Amino acid sequence: MTKTAQFETKTKALIDDLKSVCANYGLGNDGNEFKIITQVFLYKFLNDKYVYELKKIDPKLAEAENIDDALKAFSDDELEMLSMQISENTALIAPKNLLSRLFEQQNKDKFADIFDETLLDVARANNDIFSVLTQGGERIVLFENISKYVTDNRDAFCKALVNKLVSFSFEQIFEEKFDFFATIFEYLIKDYNTNSGGKYAEYFTPHAVAKIMAACLVTDKNVNNATCYDPSAGSGTLLMNIAHAIGEEKCTIYSQDISQKSSALLRLNLILNNLVHSIQNIIQGNTILSPYHKHENGQLEQFDYIVSNPPFKLDFSDYSVDLDNKANKERFFAGIPNIPKTKKDSMAIYLLFIQHIMHSLTPETGKAAIVVPTGFITAQSGIDKKIRQKLVESKMLAGVVSMPSNIFATTNANVSILFLDKANTKDVVLVDASNLGIKVKEGNNQKTVLSDIEEQQIIDIFNTKEVKEDFSVVVSYDDIKAKNYSLSAGQYFEVKIEYVDISADDFTTKMNNFESNLGNLFSESKSLEKSILTNLKNLKYE
């Protein structure tokens, strides 16, 4: 096992230990457990990152056997001077708020209060850079009072958390890149981003989908100063993948999501993946009703890359009337979905997100990838078709990849990935990957898993616009118009009829055999008819 793999195992064990502490104090499967786990994990990560950066600046600290004793030898002014040299991607932590100092105080009275105040002080010190904004301008800080979620034994609970943290260190993996932290993040939140929320669930986008979206969008490796946006960001899986494909230092992330939980998780994801400079652009709010990212003149900002796995079914009846106004006519050009009288959770809100994304793309060069229900690509009427018509008429469609069923373990909806490209004025590639993958059980659900080879096959065929029998097809915008704007690859596959050359004698022989066989069948039929009539006559009522 490699050192990285070993550390990944240790990190997951730390997460399990923290969850075990929560369970021992009555918080297992509690709605607040994720707040405690993610915040404690983040505090430890920021603590170790701060110490790591100090060691890089001052050789004496790097060589010290006990970093805390070494720090105590510095005056407050000296430490402040050191801290000023640390990059803004690193949270500043006063010496009194270091984990080692917290550990020293664990046997004091009211330790829970000391614990909470330590985290709150760290949050206050880093408020400007590490806070998430709401669309109303409120700041959601890094940490809150954690001990309040425990009814009894608050001191013992906080002490148990600290003891799990103090024997662990992140220092050896700060130079690791996206793949390591993506795995850790997925493990950290796997119990908190599921469909347990019912119709308001926040689904974790599968790695295969995120990878394919990013790889098919970012084909130019010389991109710089790119803006990347997700109007329904969730915990940020899609944004992290596209940022990694571009280069974390070469792009800026923008997002909006209505969920407080998702915004907090996205912030954590940005911190783990060295994208702290984008935290100021995370907005917690309703994208469809009140899009936040705007210019001073009120026009929506436009972005180079947009990724989205929007909600397919979400009740927006409370504010649907507010959307039908002059200001939204251009944004929702194809219309606003009707509100059904029953089954309000079947509302097609994703149609609003698609239109919003089209309106938010940078002119001439903007690209987007959107997860849509597969039914969207073939619907023959309504808003769905109007959107497809606009994509074709505006020549901003790059292609579609239809994914296997059950690619999401939490829903059996069939999905496709819709790719937009303002620069794609020529051919469109349609891929039918529905037959790829293998079925596996994930909990109580069945999930389709793609192999690395299959993922790369989809990416390569899409990017090179390769035609492969019964798998992919390249069509023109005129071809799509002729097919009533259908974006289903299967409708463009060539129907092949196999012909076999035979001689006149072979043909005569085949026809004679057909006649003979039919004669025998007709004879048997007549015999059967007679038998049935005879049996009917012999039937008597008794």
C-alpha cells in the first residue's frame, strides 16, 4: 500500500472516530451530526495547514521537536509578522486557538465553553475570506457553537472530540492534489448528501458523470482566468472536477444553491481543493427566483464554463407567479412550466435551470454541461422542444451523451448530459452510452458503474466526434431539424438490411419449399377444423 493510500485509510478512520463520538453522545443519525463532523474536521485541517505554512516560513519552527513549545518562544508581534507572510488561502489561527492549546485545557471546568469559543474566535478572525454569503448579504461563518447539540455531558463530549483530533496530523498530505481530497470529501459527506431528505434531497453527482462533463468541456489545456459557475451547486462535485480540469490556480468558481447545508459543504470542498479565493463567490439563495451574480446594471453575469445537475422535481409553486414578469422574458424565453393541480413534486424545474444557463453563458465562447432527464432530448412539444429548437437555431449545441440507467444510485431516472458550446457552429455529436457499465448493489439500491476504460471511451469519442456503429453519430444542425429536433442518438443510427445473393434455381427451390410447407399447414388446418366441429356436435347438456 502506498503512503498516500495509507494516509487515506487513516483519514477515513479519523472520520469514523468522530462519528463514533457523536453516536456515543446520542447524535448518531441526528440531523445535526453532519454539522459537528464537518466543522471539527475542518478545524483540524485549518489548524494543521496553519502550522504547516509557519514551518515553511521559519526554519526554527520546521526543526522544532515540539511545535507548540517553539511557538510559545515567539512574541505576539513576531507571530503576527510570520502570519502576514502566509498566503490568504490559509486561515489565520491565534496561538491560543491552536488545537495543542485546546488539548492542554481539556480538564478545566466548562471545557465545552472553551471549545466553542475557540472555534468561534477562529471564525471571527477569518470572517472576510472564509464566510459564505446569503443572497440577502448575511455572512455564514466557518464555525458555530458545537456543544449545544449535546444535552448532557457537554464537557466530556468536546473532550472526546479533541482527543480524536490531537493524535492525527494532515501535514504530510498538503501537497496532494484533487484526486486525494475528492475521495476524502466523498467519504466525509457520504451519509449527509443522500436522498434521505425525500423530494428535497441533495444528490451527490456520481464521479463518472462529473469526470465526463469536465473532460468534454475542457479540451483546451491553455485556459487561463476562466470563470466557472454552477447555479445549483450542491456540495460542489461538478465545480471541483471542472476546476481540476482547468487548473485550480487558473479559474475562479461562482455558485448559488438554496440549501444552507450544501453551501457549507461546498465551502469545505473549496478549502480542501485549494480554491479558497472563490469562497466569496459562494451564495446561498434561490437562483431561479433571485439570481445573485449580476453586473451593476442589473444584467446577469456570464461565465466561460457552466456545469449543473439541477433538481428535476421540485415544488416552485410558491413563487412561480413572480417569475412571469418582463425582467424574466429574455431569461425564460421558452416559458415557465405549468403548475400541476396534483403531484406538485413532479414540476419540471430543470427547464428553468437550462434556460437560465443558456442566458448565463459568455457570448461566442461559453460552454456548459447539464444533467437532464433523458425524456428532455426527445419530447415533441412544450418547453422542452422550444429549448432544443433554440439550441439548434442559435448553433450553440455541442452534443448529448445518454447515460446508462441507474447511474445515480439514489434515483432510477434515466439521465443524459447536454453539452452546449457557443463556438460550435458545425456538427453535433450524439452518444448512446446506455448499454455500458455493470450493475452493482449500493445499500438498498442498484447502481450502474462505468469502468475507467468506458469513461475514457465516451470522452474520446465525444471530443474527436468519432462515429461508432450503434454507439455514436455525428449530425448537422439541418439533420436535427429534419428529425424534429430530436437529440437521441438512436434515431440517427443507420438501419442496415442484409442482402444475400442467390441464383434463379435457388430462388425456385426456396419458393417451392414455401408452397409445400404452406400446403401442409393448410391441410392440417382443415383437419383440425373438422375435428373441432365433430367435438362440438357431441357436446350434450345434462
